[in-house]
Amino acid sequence: MSETTSKARWIQKLRDGLRHAFALEDPDGALTEEDRALLDRLAEKVVRRQMALPAVLLLQSVRPLSSLGSQAMVFLRPFLTPLLKPAVYDRMTHILDRREGVRALVDAIEVAEARFERSPLEP
């Protein structure tokens, strides 16, 4: 009886683990308004430097590897934080680690580009 119970627990634990591994919802929930504001600021900077197309192409091509990219950002943190605000850098790392982060950044770049094309002379 003990062996059967142990097997049943192990199988249930495996099922629970697999259910979590293939879950489509983000465990952190949806992006907050602060996250979206940060993405909007970044998108505007990308568009002002006329890098929207290369940025969107890069983001779309590495989208399946976004978690790996965010881990690369963690690795590069000591080298890049003297140039950037550490809190903002950490927040971007967290956003891009999430499933919807890259898609939200691409959307923000596309919206900023459309806004810039309508009124390119505004600051």
C-alpha cells in the first residue's frame, strides 16, 4: 500500500509540474501601468533615433528566446548599469523575461512610430 501511495504522489507531483511548465498565463500577471509607461519611453527613444524597423525585426526574431535574452541582460548588468539607471535596467530585465514583454515592446514601438509619422516636428 505504501508503494502505491508513493507512486500516486509522484505521478500527481509530475502532473502538477507539467501543468505549470506549459501554462500560458504569466505567473506575474499582466504588465502594470508602470511597465507600459517604461516601454513607451523606451519605444519613443528608439523611434526618435530612427531605429524602429531594426528594433522590431530584432525583437521579433529573438522573441522565442526572450527569456534567454533577459538572462543575458542579468549577466551584462555590471557593465551596463554605470551607463543606465540600475532600477530601470532591472525593471526592463523583468519585463523582457515575461512572455508578453517582447510583444508589448514591439507594440509600443509601432504606436510610437505611428505617432511620430503623424507629427514628426513635435518634441
